[in-house]
Amino acid sequence: MIVGVLAVQGDFAEHIAVLKGLGAETREVRLPIDVEGLDALIIPGGESTTQRRLLDLYQLTDAITGLAQAGKPIWGTCAGMIMLAQELTDDRPEPLHLMDITVNRNAYGRQGESFETDVVFPNLGEEPFHAVFIRAPSIARMSNGVEVLGKLEDGTPVAVRQGKLLATAFHPELTSDSRVHQFFLSFINSNS
């Protein structure tokens, strides 16, 4: 299996390191040709407005939406969640309209308000996932077809799934815990 990581901007190197540690073959995705033959794709955290400009500049938008339409797993972390959304509470950037959620960018404040906390994520086991939130987005709305996988202590959803699409408001790649990456890799051979 080959897992692509969008490598135009953001913390793609950290995702690649975790995936390689799990034995997955990886590919940096910078051009549409890099999407060909992928079994899954990760859209990493970074700056969503810049990411969107670069997706358009390098003509990656259609390649990524085509991957989703082909039923390939796609995971967006932080800015990647923003990219996957159907709509945003802001008027920019234009999301990819893949997951039926509305996302509020920088919902928890600026860089200085970044934080770490435990997330209840039953699919990963009984032990909570210690998550890093950096200028994190929040989910303002989601359809009935979107499943909440992870929540903050107050019940706020921070990890959601719709079919083979996964979105997390936090950065699992910035921890030593690879359980979310393992969970995502399980989507590749799954029928749901």
C-alpha cells in the first residue's frame, strides 16, 4: 500500500515519519501525477489559505477530489480538516467540499492559545489520546452521515469520519502515539 502525504506546505514530514515507522510506503504529493496509484492520502496541518492556493497552483484539486470519488481514504489534520469541509464559517479559503461538515477556522484562538489535552477516542482503545491543538478548527455543523470518533471532555467533537474520510482538529503526528495513523491505515482494506 502507498500512502500519499500532501507535501506543498505544512507538517507533511512528521506524518511521513510516523507512517514509515508503521511500515507503510509513503509518497510526497506535490503534483497531480503523484496522486496516481495511491491507496490513501493525508492532508496535513499547515496554513489553510496557503494550502488552497498551492492546490490550485499545482493543479492538485481535481486529483484529490478524484481520489475521494474513487473511494480512497483521505485524512485531514487541522488545516486538512478545513480543506475536507463542505463549507467554512469564513468566506475563505474555498474548501474541497468532500466531507459534509462546516468548519470554523482558528476556533480556539491564535498560536498563543494553542493547547494539549486528552481526547476520548474509543476506536483507539480505553486510553485517551493526548492531542496537540495548534490554531485548531472546530466543527460548527455536521450531517447525520458523519460519525463522531473523538471528543474533548466537554463533548466537543474533534475527530470525525464520513465513510473513508477522516478529519481531526488536532495533530496526531506531533506526538509519539501512532494510534490515529494505525486507525487511518485500517481504512485502506476496509469495505466501509
